[in-house]
Amino acid sequence: MTTDRLESLLTFHPFTRLNALLQGVAPGGTGQPLLFSVGEPQMTPPPMLTEILVREAAQWSKYPLAQGTPEFRTAAVDWLRRRYHLPAGMLDADQQLLPVAGSREGLFMIALSAVPERGDGKRSAVLIPNPFYHVYAGAAAVAGAEPVFLPTTAENGFLPEPERIAPDVLERTALAYICSPANPQGAVASLDYLQRWIALARRHNFVVAFDECYAEIYDREPPVGGLEACARLGGDLHNVIVFHSLSKRSGVPGLRSGFVAGDARLIRRNAQLINYGGVAVPYPILAASTALWRDEAHVEEGRRRYRANFDAAAEILGDRFGFARPSGGFFLWLDVGDGEAAARRLWAEGGIRVLPGAYMGRPDERGVNPGERYIRVALVYDTDKTAAGLRRLAQILSAPTAPPRRAGQDSKAQAAAPA
């Protein structure tokens, strides 16, 4: 990886850009700033987490294996079977599932596993929805591939259209990232949609990576998943990999625990990458994670809170800012005309930190960034705090524009929180 490529990653990182945008701007409002910019659940972790970590403390003295423990793998496979109605025997816990230190690491590593060295002078392509989770583009760059951004707009239901990819791009595609529920828009893919991607991947021999880390946060119906689509197609897992995480499902982003499941060849390659330079999940964390994958009560409680947050959002925002209640995830994708200007104003006038949508997108062939008009708002607080923040947001964005205050003008000014 060249120094120039690394500099490019730093330049385009969304939270690096957000910090630069808000540098020197004092947060307005009264009280503590609200960080609606990061998808970091603020719920209290399940009590079992602390109990198990304390009980398993002696295991901190051991180097963990990349494969994790049989108990963890069995719990994860059992959960997948229940959640996605998989037939018995479809998923081998020893060959087709691997713990990862959060889905972010797995999503990054899969590009190193899936993108081959080409001998024909062409550059491999990685297909990425646009707007997108920034790890996809970073992983493509480090793997030496060309990121090909597929438009996701209101017109196509915020999901990239596999049938509209150019044949010459498909010929050199090594990997496609598909996120459902989508980050940032909350769109949920149908079973037919997932099956179309799997068929395309097998026809052109590329890997389709289904990022399902928001799959347990939904409004009405549980989203279908990539393994469920494989089951309907006969149970074959070739060219398919799925990612899940406890960060969102269980509200424990600091635990850094998830798993990757699917094509056994890719699982083996990922295990070798972890052995060389990755992070094997420690045994106390695996023990706690095993218990979390086996428990549904705390997950349903989290869903109730997110539903209450979206109830509050619907009541407060109504039809303003293009509000649409998402089917999954915990983000609002609000059309505010100019996402950067809105983000700066919300911080300066209300101490509300949001992410400009343009920082999650890239300009299309017409030079238009599909996220430019939007802000992403993460509803990760309790409902009272969320509702108060949304009232403040709506009031500020509905009022005439005021010039931003500079740091030092307010004795209570606080430095922008690192993202």
C-alpha cells in the first residue's frame, strides 16, 4: 500500500472530515452536546456481560485461537438457524463460521481475502453502494481494487440495482458489499433481491458480502438475510459471506465481537489473515458473546426502545426534511438541502453533532454526490433525550440561518468530541 493511498483514506474518512468541518466552532445550546453522528448505542449493557467477564477473568492470560471456541461457534450457528430458518446441517460450525473483533474488522478483511492478484493488466473491482459505510471503500483501496460506486437513491429504494452494472465491470468484479438494513437509509432488501445478487455473484465468480449488522434492529418485520436466500436456492454457500455483530444487536460496541459465516474457502482465508495480522477475539469476550447470542430478551428490549425513538421522530418531524420511517437500523436520513451547512449549524446553535450525508458518498458520473442534501442522525440515546434532541434539531433547521459562533466566544465552549 502506497503512502498516497493511505493519505487518500485519511482525506476521505467521514469523521476526519466532520472534525475538520466543526473545528473551532463552539457547540451551542445548553447542557451536554448530543452526538447523533456516530452509530454507537447508548443503552445499558445486559447485566450478564459483566458477570461473565468477571467469572472468566483467568482466560485473559491465554492467547485466543482465530477459530474461537466450539461453544461460541455453536451458539452463533444455532442463532442463525433460528433467525433465518436454515435447515439442519446447512451450516458447519467448524468450517463455515469464524468470530471477528466486530463486523468492521471482518468487512475490512474480506477484501484482502477476496480480491485476487490479476495477471491480465486489469484492476479488480469492488462494488459499493453509494452512499456507503466508509470501511467498504477503505478495504477496497488497501486491497488494491477499484471501488465502483453504485447509486442508491429514493428512486431505487436506496438499494443498488444489480441488473444495471456494466458487463465490463462485472467481468473484473471480485467483491460486492450489500448492506441490509442499509446504512444510512434503513432500507431492507427482499429475499428476491438477495437471491439476484447471489445468482449474479456465481455467474461472474465474485464474492457477495452481506453486511447484516443492523438486522436485529427493525420496525415491524425481521429482515431476511443472505444465508436465508442461500437456503431457498438449495443451501449452497459458495461466493456468499455474511457479517453479524453484537455492537448493534446487544448494544455493546466496546465489546468488539461479531462473526462472519458462509463460504468455507473464505472462512479459511480469513482465519489465516487473523493468524498473521488480525485480532483473535479473547476467550472472556467469547464466553460473554456466547451468552448474548443465546439470549433474546435483551434484544427485544432494545428494539422496543428504537421503535419508541422512531415514534418520537415521526411525531416531531412529521413530513419535514423528507422524513421517512426506516424499516431497519436506527438512523434518520434527512433531506436538509445542504448537509454540511446543516451539520455546522446544528453544532454551532444547538450542540447537536450529525454526519453530513456527502461524507458517506462519492460524486456520480454527473458530478452529483447522492448524499449532499442529507444528514445522517443516529437515534442511539434513550427516548427522552432523543426526543429533546430532535425538537432542538427541527427548531434550528426551521429557523432563519444565524452565523456560527467561534470557539472562545462562549465560556462554556467544549472541544468537538473525537469521532
